[in-house]
Amino acid sequence: MNAPTLDRSITRLALNYSEAARALGIARNTLVRLVEEDAIRPVRVGRRYLFPVCQLEEFLSEGGEGSY
């Protein structure tokens, strides 16, 4: 039996904490701190917290405000 294949043409709309931190080029702990400071907010989907890609792009376009 063959394993199901993932359609690589599908673009992800949201990323988990680790993926979002990698996409932003920051440490996961820095992303957690930004969330605690309300500089960026994840969306809860079931039991998971996800970061919409459009929100990450907006955060960067506005200068990525937050303390480091």
C-alpha cells in the first residue's frame, strides 16, 4: 500500500510556532516573547495556535515592532 502524497502545489496559509519563527528568522523564544507583548497574535484552531502568513508579512511590513 502506498503512502498518501502531499500536493506540493498547496500553499500553507498558517504556520505553527516553530515554522513562524523560522520564517521570520528569529528564535522560537523571541516569537513567544512577541506574543506575550501582543506584538503579534496567533490564531487558535482547535488545540493548536497558528500564525497566518499574511499576519507575519504585515508584522514585518510595519517594522516588526517588539522588544528584543
